[in-house]
Amino acid sequence: MHRRYGIIVGFIVFLVIAFIPMDPVTFPYPAQLAAAVTGLMVVWWITEAIPLYATALVPLVLFPILGILSPKEAAVSYADQTVFLFMGGFLIAAAMMRWNLHRRIALNVISLTGSGTKKLVLGFMVATAFISMWISNTATAMMMIPIALALVTTLLPGVLTDKNSEKGGERQFATCLLLGVAYAATIGGIATLIGTPPNGILVAQFSSIFPAAPEIDFFSWMIFAVPFMVIFLFIAWFWLTSVTHRHMPKVISGSRDMIGHELSDLGPLKSGEKWTLLIFLSVALAWIFRTPKEIGSLVIPGITTYIPGITDATIAICGALILFMLPVDSKKGIFTLDWESAKGIPWGILILFGGGISLSEGIIASGLAEVIANSFTLLAVFPLIVIILLISLFITFLNEVVSNTAMASIMVPLMAITSVSMGINPLMLMVPAALASSLGFMLPVGTPPNAIAYGTGYLSTREMARAGLALNVIGCILITVFMTLVIPTVLGISPELPAWAVIPTK
């Protein structure tokens, strides 16, 4: 019944936004139509009126009909390179599951961390965040989610599919672990300039708009971003384990004996496991060293130094293709990965992510993004601390339905212009815009790690929203605290407009 109501409410929201009288000068009609489509999709995503993956197809229909994007422009996002990054990662994960490599990795991790549920969640979150500092949060989540799943299914078989009350506490542990990995992948990327696209966008836009300004280098970013990440990570861990999932059992009884028995049953590494592990590690290293790394005056060449066109998606698909070629038993025609295993990957997630990108393109093309961003000039009447908090909140919650890369591309340069017009150091608004663009913990479409965790099929949108709403707000408060108290002290950045901050010309 609630699904039917969700469908109706979605259409009502669409019609109200599309036909309510607006000033065409300040709010062009294409932007109004894009807002209507966004409203429809948000309602359907939140209520799950139709499957999330089906909702993600809405831009393919409505954007061409409404003249916001051409059919080709609306469809091309579904073949974005990020979609193929997902696909390659899912295929590698499929090989891991086919040969039980994920189970072996999980069992070995558990044997080191012990049986305490909070310790297990913390260990997974710390490991995930550290990896995400150096490779994309998407790639990190694709590596860690299968391991977390294997851990749960090994320790608590059937708990994810059995939602009966008697297993409520154990299920809380399972969902807490999946959410913890997803959130840690997002939080960890904040710590370095290469950890997430918004950070790179900030550096590029800052140097382009303000060429006379001091450079934002790798080390200076980490001075404040690493403490920010560490604090936020432990807050997220505490929130998940002690508040939203506080009814988890303290320990998983009999886990050590069971783990030892399971490891013994697996026996030595099999040929399929060895090939999969080799490709898994090779792809992970290739992701890490795809671009050159600078350590002081030392520059470590990356893959792009010799192959400029290579991307994370290229690496992922290459790894997957190699798995199809590596023989386990040539005589029997058995290879490390076959199509029977591959076709079981969550194709819906690929559609979901493509739909999110297409929605972002429509928001940008229609002028809706500019309309929204221009309204920030009204914030000049507020104190700086309030401006930072409001901007962070707005970007974070809009980031739930708009790709973080698109959001940063729009908001970072606009914050540069807005800050100069307000007489504020551009970094005081540009940095919060970049940091907030990396947040989004409520919806599966908020971040790629959220989508990957949701794609397991064991999390509901409601569970994610309940845990993620508070983290969105906490993240924005933490951004505000760091921008007003920590960064000016640690980096010596004054909130006043510096001499190098001339009015941007583009």
C-alpha cells in the first residue's frame, strides 16, 4: 500500500514543482522542470515506490520529453567510466566468491581481530579508511564489502536473510558492519588530495581562479584533513555501534573455534584462489599507482606517466578480462571466471549509478544548479560560522541525489566567486564546499560506497537513512569547527580577503 502512495506522492510533487508560477528571469522554466524531475525521483527513492533501479531510469524518459537533455545526452551517463569501474570491481568480486577467496580472507581477518563485535567493526572501518586515502572510495568499497559479507555469512549464516526478532541483535551487527565499511570508504577519501575527486577539483579550481595564491600541496592538506578524517571516523564508529546498532551482541560466541575449523576445511590455496588473489592485488596496486606520487622532491612515476589514457575503470575491466583468460583446468575448459558466475553481479547498481549521473547532467544543463548556487549571495547577512554551516548542510543533503564530482564542479568555483563578493578568504568557503561534496550517508545514490553496500541486497533505504542522517549533520558541524577554529590556527589562514583574491574572471 505504501508503495502506491509513494508513486502518487511522487507525481504530485512533480506536478506542483513543474506548474507552480515562477519568475522566469530568476528561475528559468527548464530549471523548474529539472527540479520537478529531481523531486519525483527523490520521493520514489526515499519511499521505494518502485525499485530504486527502476527510478534510476526516469531521466531516460523525462529529460528528452521535457527538452532538458537529448536522448543521447540522457543515455550516455549510463555508460560513464565510473559505471565500468563498478562493473570491473563486481566481476573481480564474483571470481573471489566463486573460489571462496573472500571467505578465506575474512576468516583470517577475524582470527586476528577477535570476537568482540565493536572491535570487528572498528577494525574494518580503520582498514577501509586507510585504503580509501590512496585509492578511490569506490574501489575501496568494492574490495572491502565482499570481505565484510563473507565475515557475516561465515559467523552468522542466514542472519541477513532472516529478519525475525530473535535474531535482531545479530542482524544489527551485520548491517552495522556493512554501513561501517561504506561510511569509512567515504570518510577516508577526505584525508588526501587523491582520495576523492572533490579534493582534486578544489586544487584545480583554486589554482586556476587565483593564480597568485599559495599552492595547496599534498602535505598542507593532510595536516588538517587527516585529523578531520580520524575524528569523523571514530564518531561514525561510535554512532553506529553505540547508538543506531546498540543492541548488537558484545561477542559472537564460539567464533574462534568455528573460524579455526572453517580455515582448516578450506585447505591450502587452490589454483582459482591463487589467480584471483594475484589479479586482485595487481588491480589494487594499479589503482594506487595509476598516477605519479610526490614525496617531497621525490616523484614516483605512475602508470599514466607511460600510458596517459589509462583510468581506474580501464584497470578494473582489464583485471576482469584477464580472469576470464586464466585457466584453472585447461583440459576441462575451466577458467578463473566464467559467465555463469559473472552474470550474477548486481547489474541494478550499475543502472542506479548511471541514473544518478544522468540526473546530475540534467540539473547542470537546465540551469538549476546555477539557480540554486546563486541564491547563496543572500547569506552575506550571517556570521561566517553560520555561512559555513549552512553551505555545508545544503551541499551535503543535495549530494544525496547529485554526484559528488558534479556537485564539487559546480559549487567550488561558485563559492570562490561568492566569497570574494562577501570579502571572505575564498578558502573559507571553497574548502567546506569540497569537503561537503564528499559527504552523503543517507541514500544508496548518495555515494558509490553507499550504492555498493545497498547492492548486497541486505540493507534497506530506511536503515541507511536512519544511520546516515545524523552523520550528515555531524559531518557538517565538524567541517564548521575545523574551518573556524582548527584551519586558521594550524595553517595560518586568515578569514579576511587576502591580496591575491582578485575578483574571478571565470
